[in-house]
Amino acid sequence: MNLRERIVEITSLIKKHREYREACLNLIASENTPSPLVDRLYSAELNHRYGNYTGIDIEAREYQGNRYITRIEGLAQNLAKELFGAEYVDLRPLSGNIAGLAATLATVGPGDCVLEAPNGHRYAKKLASSRLKVDLSARPLPWDGPNSNIDLEKTKELIRRHKPTVVTVGSGIFLFPQPVREIREEMDRSAPDSTLIYDAAHVMGLIAGKRFQDPLREGADIVVSSTHKTLAGPQGGMILTNDRNLAERIGNAIAPLLESNHHLGRLPALAATFQEWLACGEEHASSIIENARALGKELQVRGLPMVGESCGITNSHTLHLITDAYGADKVIEDRLETCGIIVGAVGAPEELGKFGLRLGVQEVTRKGMTLVHAPAIADCIIDAMNGVNPESVLNRVRNMAQKFNQVRFTLE
């Protein structure tokens, strides 16, 4: 195969991928569709440039030629500050994972105890168990599996016993707001110099739309997040805080330790993302949550058990299905994709079963799903899980996907 043939093949594969995904119902809880405006402002030109700086002064660039890049980054920062009510915003992290690692590295010392939500990224555990063997005692927070939330009373006891330096809350299956205020109060009593980190990666759009919780106002010292899940921006990460000292420590942890250049092409797209949420956020977030609840109820009446049923199934974009009656979650995941429905296998709380799937409605909501579509989507999911005539289900899914051909909640 010569060079021209390879380029043709790559171009063809991109086209096939786009056509394939457009014909599917994407229910992956960590993906989304940016608006055409955001896509258009993703700048290939800026991605060719370097804009390194250390600390938190975006004017203190290590490279020349940054006069306009600095203004773009400052504009994006100011929009994020307005949107989230934060004094300090760092947009350099290239992912939510890097944001969490930076915040953790900035707030711990050798031998410190860190308490972390067990089904989140567990940044301290990653550092302690890596080949670097960072000297940290990383312990999981007690978790209430059936209700998909932190066990508050057991967590208070753990804080009193271990007096942690850092407590990190948040979840990779984030169904309900977590008891941030109550944890902060116990930290102030039992470990007054400790830092509370809130990992908002999955729910940042819902926070932006004022339909979830407000972690900085409830007592979190630092919020770490990705920028592309419910927030629907370009892939990347960010960190918020109202504490200058923490902002400076985080800045030094990001650069030059974890990153050098921070992929500048996403900054204009991020600015547009923040502006969209300032203009359309409450309606956008409300629609996501309403659609998730509606789909959850339709699946529930069709006999599919879910985590969090006693709490109302979900207050976010996510549903956590228990699939033991249908087979192993990886098998069901493949069966659904055969029918054009893309989900993620995540297991289940041991109190409820062994196998589970995580679904998110944020992308289909962005592309046109409303409450009236929930019954038909639930029917497709159940039929696909049961293996009922996959070709027929695939055709129904494709017909529905064709209807979800718009991008709502944007400025254009």
C-alpha cells in the first residue's frame, strides 16, 4: 500500500466512523456532542503553538508570539469564573484525570492520609500504587451501593479516626448529589487543615446549569473536572478554587511536572462552551435530568432493576442498570451495540447483583431527545438485551437516530 492509498484509507475510516456513530444511539455517560459553534472554534492553528507558563500568571509565558493566545485564554478563564462563581480557574489540564492528579499532588505530603470515593478515579491510590510508590495512605470512603452515594455516618467516623489531609468526593457513576456540606463540617471539626476536593467530571454541565449541587458554595476547596462529558465542550480538563494559595500550588503541580504545553487549540472552543452554558444552561441541564428520569422510569416499568430506585433512580444524566437477569454485562454491552445502542459495562453493587450497565442521556438530549422518546428508547434497549430480532431493533434504532439530527442549547 503506497502513501496515497494509506491516506485514502484513513479518510475512509473517519467517514465510516462518523456514519456509524450517527446511526447509533450513543448512551455512553462520558461522551457528548459539541455544538457546531464550539467545533468551529477549535483552532488547528493554535494547536501548532506553545503557550507554556508556570504558576497562575497567564501573562508570564515562556514563549514569544503569545499576545493573542493570552487574551483568548484570559477570556475563557473569565467566562468560567462567571459561570461557576470561582475566583481562580486553571484550564491547562489536558483531561479530568490530570486535573485530579494535579490537585492531589498540590495538597499532599509524604505519608499523608487521603480518603477517596471508591468508584471515582482515586488519584491518591493511583499515585501510591504506581511504580513511583508515592508515600500516601489512600483509603476508600464508605459507600452505600444500593443508593449510589457516600455513607455519611461511616465517613464521618473515618474522618474522626484518620484525620485525613485530603478528602476527595465525586463518582464515575454520579447519580445523586453528595453530602459535601456535611463532610466539610466534619473535616472542620476533626481535621481542620484538610482539603476537600470535588471531582465534578461527570456532572459539570449539570452544575453549570444550576440543576445539581454547587460544590464550592457547599464547602469544597477545589473542583476538578473534565470539559466534555455533560459540559459538552472539547476534550480536556479544568480546576476551580476560591483559594489563591491552593491555586498557586496547583499551578506549580501542573507545569512543568505534569504538562508543558497545554494544547491551545481547545481554548476558543472552551470559551464558546462556557458562553453557551451562561445563555442556555438551566434549560439544557433540566432537559438532561428530565430525560434520564423518564428513561429510567420506562425501563423500570419494563422490569429492569436499577441502582438508586429508593432515591428516585437518578438526579443526573446517568442510569445504573442491573443486568444479572439478562447475562454478563460485557455480553449485554456487545448485544446492545449490535443493535446500534452504545453503553458501558460497569458491574453492580454487590448488594444488588454482579453485572451492570451505565447509561447517559446527555448526548441524545443534546441531539433532540425529549420525554416523548423515552418509551421507544426503553423498548429498543429491552428488546436488544433480550436478543429479540436484532436486525429489527437495529432498524428502529437507526430510524430514531435519524430524528436526533440537531444540536440544541447553543447560540446559533
